[in-house]
Amino acid sequence: MAKYLLLKHYRGAQAPVNDVPMDRWTPEEISAHVQYMNDFADRLERTGEFVDSQALAPGGTFVQYDGEGRPPVTDGPFAETKDLIAGWMVIDVDSYERAVELAGELSAAPGAGGKPIHEWLELRPFLTASHTITE
């Protein structure tokens, strides 16, 4: 089994097909989206492929060590994940092909008007002893 991280982005990827920002969805559309995500996770839990998932609040801070006895540096001149990442799911599957299949299915979560978003999800394998780091 191999673990993969599925990242849901606010922006940074190509625009989804149903490109209406969530802050313009109705409460019913948000509920349908969340229900789809929960049903997807429940199904993967039954197959043993689900590890964890979380939606992220929009706030956050970058922190960096700034030396002994000095306070940490917060924020910086970087694109911040609080502006980019909406949430994540970790899956544990038999193959890369299965990870791609599940990411494609998750991409179809409903959005505005109840229509599938067809959003781009970032699929990242976990680094393991069998992986090598290349530049």
C-alpha cells in the first residue's frame, strides 16, 4: 500500500469547470458538497483506503526560527497556504493508478447549482524509504 495526499486548492491550479467560489454558494450547496466529501471518505474507510481528511480554516501563519533567544519570525514574502489550500485527504491505496482514479472521483464533488466542480486536485505521494529525492 502507498499513501498519497490529495490537496484541495482555493487557487493556484487551473480553474475548475464549475468555477464559482464557495463564498458565493448557498447553504444547501455547501451542505451537498460536504455530504459528498463525507460519503466519499466513508466509502474509502470501508475499503481500508481512507487515512484522514480535514478542511482548513482560512487563517494561518508562517513561522520560522530566528535564532537562540529571539522570537520566531511570522509570515513572510511567500504565497501562504492559507490563501491556497482549502483542505486535504490522505489515502492508502495499492497503486498510483488507484490514487489517480480516486482523485478524479473526488474532483467531481458538487458545487454551485449542484453541478460537479471538476476541480484540480494535487496528488502527492508520501516520501518513503523506496523513494529517492531528485532535483
